[in-house]
Amino acid sequence: MALDLPPGLSTQDVALMQLFHPFAFSKMMVAATSGLRFVHYTTADTAMKIINNEEVWMRKSTCMNDFNEIEHGFNCLQRAYKEHKERFSAFFDPRFPGFSEKLEERFNSWLPSFRNSTYVSCISEHEASEDIIGRLSMWRAYGGPTGVAIVVNSAPFLRPTDALNAYTSPVAYLSEMQFSDNFSGLLNGFEEAEQLIDTLSEDSLLGHLFEVFRMATLCTKHPGFAEEKEWRIIYSPSLGESLRITQDIFTFGGVPQKIFKIPLKNFPEEGLYGIEVKELVERIIVGPTEFPVEIKEALAVALEAKGVEQPLGMIWISDIPLRN
């Protein structure tokens, strides 16, 4: 069955995404056609800030829960590239002499930026079976004694747009060996799509493969985290700054750090819409806590102020007997 092309994308755009980012393309198509929703697990205090200020915060990748995440992705890529370099070079270098070396130089020159100037906000896939109680592993990992899960419509995250210069990608949960197998599959795809590859200039091909390597580094996690079903909103100001995403300083756990704030504001003329609070939030689940009723009431007041009708009816209190 043929699928409608996303607005703003040509047939070739879709073909190139499917070729260079097959995992992300497949996940996005499933999400777009299945009505998948996303969820953000956080504290009640942060949930109130998101609603009241109509913004989502992004933290530096090195400050995330697993501070080795970027290194795991890079180690997977490094091993796979080393194992398959001869085949990689044999395919690309005859087209453009020295191509592999140019790609390596570009990627290596940007690697410090990936580690130190990448900002991320995390969301997870949300299942219908979790609508009432949420996901136990996420309550344990996020939110502490006042956890809140904000369930949101996925459509604004899946539409192609450059309105914010921040982009959504699914996370791949792979060991180094599994990553290497996937890299081999990627090369299979290139060899099978030789005619499409030959339509690209050297600069275009370098750009596509640079993004393949960058996203592989930023969006590959250890398979032990697979139950999180994570997607990432990624912002790299050193690569492409946004005038709409603002910088601030905030202290987390006694550590002052730079953050960036995504405005929950529509820019429909640029393909970004459905992201305002009253459109975006589908339901809220209050996690195991000593004060569930108080948190529910406060969230309802905040939602109503943003134009949400009958907000108490969209807030659920999880009855998982989790001791914080």
C-alpha cells in the first residue's frame, strides 16, 4: 500500500531518508501510521513548569542519566567502521577519490562538539496498556517521590520541519556486535541503491553520511535500557543555531549548567503545529506519591489556564504500590 508523502518532502527525500536512516525511517512510519503517543516522565515541579511556561528544557548530553551514552554510540560506530572500512571505501572511493578520508576528517573534527555541545530532551513510546498506571521502570528511574508522566500526541514530533533546528529521532538499543551487523545491512542498502547514490554530488554524499555517523553516535544506547523505548529531541547549536530556542542556566542536584528551552508554540507556516499545550497534552498520569490528589488539582489548574477544557478528566492517579 502506498503511503502519502509527508508535507514538504519529495519522493527523492523519502527515498534518501529510507536509504541513509533505515531504522529511524521505519520507526517513524510505524509511529505515524499507528497513532503512537509519546510520554515524558518527570517530576511534578517540572511538569508544572512545562505547562505554565509553555516550554520544554533540553540538557547537555553529558548531564543525562547515563553519562556514557554518547561514548557507547561512538564505540559502536568506531568498531563497525573499522570492521567494514575496506568494503565502505571500496564502494565510495572510486566515485570520489579520497572520499572515506574526507568523511573521517569531517566527523572527527566535529566529535568534540557532539560530546560537549549537544542538547537533548527525552520522550518515550507510550502504550495503551499504560494509560492508567504508567510504566513501573520509568517511575523508578524518573520523578522521584513526585513523579508525573505527560502523555502527548506524536504528530508534531514526526512532521519534517526546520522551524526550530531541533530534530526527533528514535533510539536504537544495540550492542557493539549488533551495531556492526546493522552497519553491514546499511552497506547492503547502499550497494542495492547504487543508481540513487550516483545522483548525489560529493558534498551531498558527505553531508548524508556525516549525519548517519552523527545520529548513530547520539542515538545508540546499550540494550539494557531497551525498556525505556526512548526517542530524542536533539539540538546542536554549533551545527545549526535556532533563534527560537533560548539559552538559560539552571541548577540540577547542586550542579549549575546551561540548558536550552524549546517554546511550545506553533509555527504553522514552517510546518510546526499541534505543539501548544492545549493541543499537545493528551493525558497526565500522577505517579506513586504521598500527595497524588494535591498534584492532580494543581496540574488541572495549570492546564485550565492554558485553555484545556475539563482538565481533571484527563489526569489519572497511578495506583502502583511503589515505595519511594
